[in-house]
Amino acid sequence: MSTLERGVYYIATDDWLVKEAKCSANRVRSLYDLPLAIATDSDLDLDVFDEVVRVKEPTRDFQDKVELFSETPFEETIYLDTDTYVCDDSALSELFT
């Protein structure tokens, strides 16, 4: 996996969290031209996400977020919880600056 400059990263170690992440990511994609990545143990095609970080043995608790955050494929990362819904195109714009 190559390191990309900037992007949005999700961590979802349950199928229901992947569904939430897809909804959130689709919204981000409609507002921004940023790559999207997800860390997951679920089978997932790249219909929404540009990068998939495969999780081998998830704990399915907060520990996953702590351990998997360092696996981001981006030099600069905006991490979003799976249930985050970005309301407008100004919500993330200033976070990289």
C-alpha cells in the first residue's frame, strides 16, 4: 500500500459498522475530492473506498481504533467514526490547515 498525502480514514470491524462507514464515505465523496480508506475485517470491494486496510484479528472494541489508527495509508489523516455524517462542504475544509 502506498502512502497518500491526505485522506479520510474509517475503522470498522463489524459488518454493521461497515454499512455505516459506507454511508458516511458516500457523503464525504459527494462533497470532497479526497481519497477514502477503511480498516476492516469484512469482505469489501472498492466501490466506495480507495484503500482497504485488512484487519486480521480485531478485538471489536475501542482497542481496534487505537491499534489501527497507525495503519492509515495517509500522511495526513482525518479519522471519522462510522456514524459521522458530514453536513456541508465546509465541515472538513479547514482540518488539514
